[in-house]
Amino acid sequence: MREWTESDALRGHMEAVAACMQAYARQLDPGDVDRWIVTGLLHDFDYEKHPSTEEHPFVGVKHLEEIGVDEDIRRAILGHATYSGVERDSQMARALFAVDELAGFIVACAKVRPTGIDDMKAKSVRKKLKDKAFAAAVSREDIRVGLAEMDVDESEHIQRCIDAIKEAGERVPI
């Protein structure tokens, strides 16, 4: 991640996603938590150098294959790009998609709060999601689809991600 990504903001996003992936892995796949964290850390590692839909995440996934990263991680990373044509056919892939946009949105919410993420609740994030002008680049549709694919309660999902990002501490700059 650090070799390919110089942007502190993008690194912070990947750390936030990794924290959320860790939280889901603890529940869904406790024997493989590290692989889920790696998936979150690497999902956008090629974005800075290859931001187009023709290249991201394909260039990065090709590199990961060349260095021996397993297929489940690579498929999850491909699946997080809706345009890749790769089905999200594992819990890891569905979780990555479900937390990606939401993690960025939670960080954006925390940045405008006087207390940051410290006392943030799902209710305040849900309210901000309705404000289309706030963090307008975040796909509310991807968040909705991710929730449906995970088949989880919206408030529980949001709170799990808030708590995970909070637990990540300084790895996620707010």
C-alpha cells in the first residue's frame, strides 16, 4: 500500500476500510481476520497511479496476482468496483463493498463534528446520508446495495463501522 500510495487521505481511507473489514471478520470469519484486513488495506492501492475505470482495480489486482496474493482477496478487490463485472460471491467481497463508501462517509461526518468520531452514533450518519449535498461524491446507492447484499440492519452496520474506525485511532486521520 505504501509503495503505491503517497496520499495521506487515500491511505487513511484504506485504513478506515481495513478497520471495518476487521470488525466484520471478527464476526464472520474469525480464523481469517488478517486476510480481511489486507483486503481492506489493498482495495484502492492502485487508485492514485491508475484512477481510470479502465485501470483501477485491474492493474493492482494483476500486480497482486504476480506477487502471489490469493484469489479470494483479488476477487473481493475486483468486486468492489461495480464496473469490473466480477460478482461479489463471498462474505469478504460483500463486506468490502458494503464498507468502502460508508467508511469514507463516516470519516467525512467525523471531520465536521466538534467531537469528531468520539460520540458519533449511527443516527447522525443516517441523517447526513439524506443530505445529498454533503459528501456528494459518496455513492448512496452503493451504500444501499452493500447493505442489501450483506443483509444487515442499517443502524447496526453503520455503528459497527463507526466503532471500528474509532478503534483504529491514529491510523485513520480525522
